[in-house]
Amino acid sequence: MDRNVVTATVLIALIMVVWLTWLTPPTPTADQPSSLPSDSTLVRPAEPATDDVAVADSSAAPVDSTEFAVVSGDAREITVVTDLYEAVLSTRGAALTSWRLAEYKVANSDKPVQVIDTRQEGALSLVFTSPSSRNYDTRSFHFEADTEVDRIEVSDSSRSVSFRTALADGAMRITYRFTRGSYEVGVTVDFERPESYMTGSGYDVSWNGAVPFSEDDHQDEGSRSGAYASSGGEVEYVSLASEAVGSKSLRGKVDWIAVKSKFFVAAVMPEGDSDGAELEGERFGEPSDSLMRQEFAARLAMPFPDEGSVGLRAYLGPMEYYRIRDYNNGLYDVVDYGWDFFETVTRPLAKFVFIPTFTFLSQWLPNYGWVIIVFSILIKILVHPLTKSSFTSMAKMRELQPQMEAIKEKYADNPQKQQEAMMRLYKETGVNPLGGCLPMLLQYPIIIALWQFLPQAIEIRQQGFLWAADLSAPDAILNLPFTIPLYGNFVAGFTLLMGISMVIQMRLQTQPSSNPQAKIFLYVFPIMIFAIFNKLASGLNLYYLCYNVLTAGHQQLINRKISAEKAASGGDAPKPEGERKASSSKAAAESRKASGSKAPTRRK
């Protein structure tokens, strides 16, 4: 087998094994103690997920009713409907209790995607300490709404809903502003005499709960979920992929806090100063459990407000790059593009190459399957200068294989002589043994970036193609009655075709050999890739399938070109330089003899 192919293949295998080892979360211990406070709202018994709005339960938000009498009152819900979502507000806490997206559905369901954890008493709240050193959460307060209607249709540009409650000698007013055509909701908090009910240490803006899962593979979605905060362009986060409990603190001005799932995010951005942030998370159940769920809390520390108003912006929707980019605050950095070492390359490629290209092609092509196919062709054209030299070198090495095998047999007992003869052969034939390796390595940033980008690209979420119902999920064509370790319990169609295409491609790049180890290696690597990629997004496998087919065709053209050149020269393989000169002189002499001319004589 060609040494270049073996070297490149081993490098690819090592990269993939290390990459998957890094991404696979270790199994946490079942008796791991919780580091969250005992009165944290995160600590709750595990219960099945639901999309129904939960009834408020004040037990999780401690409050002293003797100091504030606003804890009593009947809760009333107000539904606000726009073209993009349906939001539900409650007079209990003036809180958002539901946010259903109109254009996105839960996987294999007709239910709209829910961005708010409805098990909580409300998504957004204010937490502060009273002058008597008691902690309060506005979700336990009763507010009066400025409207008597229970359903509001936002048919024009925007609509506002205000809630007010009296606190000690002052009051608090929370106003939500909903805008048609946008996933953003503006939040304004007006404080009246805050010194009568709040200490000078300020207050917290708290986002409560995780973004509920919306995909079939909860283990994969859980590994891509978390709580995030940004300070000075640096993003800190809490993920529960490897640990059941996590927390992190930030000090200084914080640009935003956010909680996200695989495809959707809820972010809160202060319009003024902030003093820090707290992130907490806890997982209930093992990552592989079907009923596993996560809970997060992100708190933004705000300074004492004096008397006046404070503005916030909240984005609750899909992680669409162009919508999030407009905030110009690095919010799109919540999308994970791998280790920091790779992310310096993979993130720019995703933001400035992949997403713009997908967006442009989707305007002209009827289906994202065709977008991926055309995209693979464009990438192939882009890397053509690299692959051309690589494949040409491989083809020449393939033609040298018989001579290399002869050298190995001749110097089987002398590795040093064998190596010297090999290097002499390379030098005389003008073939670089590393010529096929380096160009292939230069393609890896693109390969790794696509590996990270396509499985979490919301552009292809629930976009079908051929038998694949969702290009962001595996395309199972056969369900197995058992589970194979690493592989799974189903057969993915595009993965199967990709594995076959890889076998064909490797056969074109290698010289047939009688070495049984070489034959085994020819099939082991595609089988390993087939097992690894079976659970990945079908869109990613479709891309690699198309790319492998194009690569095999390209390699076949180069092989034919090298064979044609060999046939034209009358040789069986690239000849050493001395043999080429001798053959050239002999051919010239025969030509002169046929024409009857004499060889030129040298004058003394």
C-alpha cells in the first residue's frame, strides 16, 4: 500500500478518535453531591417535560408576607401573539411563563418549540434584598396589569403590556414591548422609591430554567446546552455534559447572559451597567436516559437603580446567525465550534464562508439537500489546487509500487539498505513521498469546521431530502432490535453510502497488494468511519458522500492521465533520470537512421 495513503489515513483516524474522545462526556457518578444552595430553585424532583404552562408555586421563592402584602391575589394570564411566537404573561410575578415559536416544531411532532421552561414560575424575574435583610423574588408578587384583555394580537409594528405592584413606600413597574417580525422583547423596569424596599447592594435580573429539549437525541442536545455570560468579549459558560452540577461567577460589566439548547437561545442584555453574573446548572438523570433533563439559572447583578427606569433586551428564538449578529455583542459565540485551538479556524469559516454560502444557495435551490450537494462541489473546486498535487503524487507513487515491492524483497534483511534504495528511487524518478500528505493535511480545517457546523446548523433543521426527514439528525433506514456499542440501534442511509464511497476512493488511491495486512487496512478504516458517523447528522454524511464521489472521480481522471503518459513513453512506470536520458538518446538515433541522416560529428 502507498505509504502516503497509510500516513494520511492514520492521521485522519487519530484526529477523529481524539476528537470524539473529547466530545464524549464521561459518565458522572450517581452520588455526586450538589454544590447549589439548599434553597435554590434549581433543586426539584425529576419530572417529565411538558409544554403546558405551569401553575405558579410560591414555595420556591421565599418571601415574608408580613413585610410586603403583595403576595396575595389571583393570577391572570395574558397571551400575546405575533407572526413569530405566542407569549404568555402572568400577573403572578409579571413574568413570562411561555414562549412558543410559530415557525419551529419539536422533532417528530406538531408541537411548537417552547423556549421557556414551563416548570418554573416564570422565566424572567428580579431578585433583591430588603432593608430587613430578607430575600425577595418578584415571581412571588402579585401585579396589576394595564389591560383587561386576555389575548393581544400584535398586528401593527409593536405592542406593550405593563404590570405594577406597590412595595413598601414605593412601587415597581415592569413593561414588556413586543415587536412584530422580531424575536426580541424589550423590558423596562421603573423603580419608585427603591430605597424603601431594596438595599444599596442592588438587585439581580434572573433567567430561570433551561431551554426545553426539542430534538430526539437528548444526549446530543444536552451536550450542546448550557448557561452563558459574556464579559469584555470573553464568553464563560456552564455545561452539564461531563458533570451533573456546575456553577461559575463573573465580576465586572457583563454584556449578556443566556441559556441555550442545541438550536435555540434565550438571552438577556442590559442596556446600562452591570456588576457581574452568576451561572448555575444541574442535571437530573444520566446523559443517556430518555427522561434526562437539565435546569439552569443565569443571574445578572445590577447596581442600585436610584429612582428611574432600567432597560433590558431579551432575545428568545432560533440561533440564526444574521438575526443574532445584529446585536454586535458576540452573542453568536454561544454556538460551540470545538476546542479553542480549532475554533480560531472553524468559527470564522462557519460565519464568513459556510453560512453566507448556504444562505445564498438556498435562494436559488429548492431544497437544502441540493444546497449541500452544490456546496460540496464548490468546496471541491476551492481545494482543487491542493488535491490535484496530492492525487498526482499518489498516482505516481502507485505506479512505483512494483519497484518498491522489488526493493523490499531485495533488501528484506537490511532496513538501512532498503531505505537508501527507496530514497534513491524517489530522487531518480522525481517523486516526492510526502507530496500527497501535506496537501491533504491542509484540508483538515475545512473538514473539521464542517463537522462542527452542519450538525448544529439551524438552516438544515427539519429540512428533508430523499429519505432523510431531517438533515440535522440521522437518517435511519433500518431499525435494529439490538444496540451495537458505538454504532447504535439503527442503520443510517447516507452513512452507509458514504462508507461504500470511501472504500471505492481508497481502492483508487492504492496499488493492489498481496499483503493481507494492507487488504485489511483498506476496509477497516471505512468501517470505523461508518460506525462513528452513523449517529451524526444526515446532512454531514450527505456532504461527505458527495465529496467522496467527486474525489473518486478526480482521482480516476488523474490515474488515467498518468497511465496515458506512461503508455505514450512506452514504460511501465516512471523511469530513473539516467534511464530517461538513455531512452531519449536511443530514440533520437533511431529517428536519424530512419531518415537517412548522419549523426553530427564534433569538431576538434
